Amino acid sequence: MDIEAYIKKIVKVFVEEINDDLVGVYLHGSLAMGCFNPNRSDVDILVVVTEELPINIKKTIINKLLKLTKGKRNQLEMSIILERYVKDFVYPTPFQLHYFHPQYLQDENFICGGEGSADPDLAGHMTVTYHRGVTLVGREIKDVFIPIDKQFYLNSIINDIKDASQEIKGNPIYFTLNLCRVMQFLKEGKVSSKREGGEWGKINLPKKYKEIVSQCLNVYNGEAEDIDISNEKLIEFADSMVGEINRLAKHTNK
């Protein structure tokens, strides 16, 4: 798939449907940070708008995005947020619309977002956008986004891995590499990608866990089809990492 053409079609949806209320469309995640895998990575986008979106516009955006993304290997994860919550940050951050939801395929009337909707993950997405994102259309990132207090970013990325011990068996690549990047942030303060977190983990984690990280990186990079690690070892790794992350986070909060 031509990823550049794919993104241009996605961006065109927001330009056409939001018009003058569109502040900008911004790329974050693996593609922005240079570690995109065309066989497995999502396309991560934030959209900033000046005004709340009416329901009919949200439905039109959803329908257009469904046509563009259905069946694609590189699915879209996208959130639309109001400019006022970018400038006057709120945690967890309210959002107008989120697209990356299987219920869209099951219920044509389903809308994720709007009044009462807030997502702690957005602190992480906005931090990555500020430090390492790419402007696809609209105002430049540094004219729109502001630095977010590191505690909110930390809360966001820890929220993402809090259930790692229970879920790592089902998604070992995602949780292993995310655990590494959370640990790297706590140790070094670096906003990193999953790949960068994994590379850091290979060097800095205890020797007994380096094989787990190496195998997960190989799959993430497309160099292997699967890992060969028992569920028991994965759970032990996750338990250890979550425990150490929580310990370090408490120290950071003091």
C-alpha cells in the first residue's frame, strides 16, 4: 500500500468536512517517529478543531473513513479534539470523535465521542505530537500544542500498561515494547516509540528479560513471524516491569 497516498486521502476527509473550523491534522505514533512497519503498524492522527462538531458531520467523517480504511492492514487511530483543550489542557482530555472502534462496523449509528467523553491516552498522544509529530495540514505543531506536565504524560502511558500482567499473553509485542518505553521514560525522561523503548530494554533491562524483548522486537520489525516464549515467562516479565514502574512512578510523584 502507498502509505503517503493513503494518508492524503484521510486528511482530505477532514479538510472537506470540517472546513474553516479545522486548525490542523497531525501525525504521531510510529510513522512520525520513523519506526512504522507497513505490515502491522497503525496510522495515528490527531485532529484539532475550533468548534464542536455536529452529529451529521461526525457521521459523514465516520462513513468516509470506513470506506478508506476497511480491510486495510494499516488501520487508522484518530481523535478529534477542541483547540481549547490543547491550549488549556484537561486530564483526561475531552474529545469530539474517536475512530478506531469495531463497533463502527456493527452499528451504523454508533459515535465514539462528544459530551462526557474523555480519554487519558490523549495526554500521551499530545506529548508525542508536540515533541515528535508531523504537521499534515494546518498550523504548525508548536503554534498549536503546548508542553504537557510530565506527570500527565506519565499517567497516560502507565494507564496503557496497567493491565499488562493480565493481557500480555494475548498481545505480547504491544505490551512488552510499551513496558520498555514507559520504563525508559521513568529512567531517562525520553519520549520514545515502542521500537526505541525495546532497543533501550535490550541494553538496560536485567539479562533474563532481554530475550523476551529481542524476540518481540524481531516480530515488530518484521524479522520474525512470532515469538517462542512461554506465557509464564511473559507474565513474570510483565509483573516485574509493572511493579518496578509503579515503584519508580511513586518516587517521581514525591
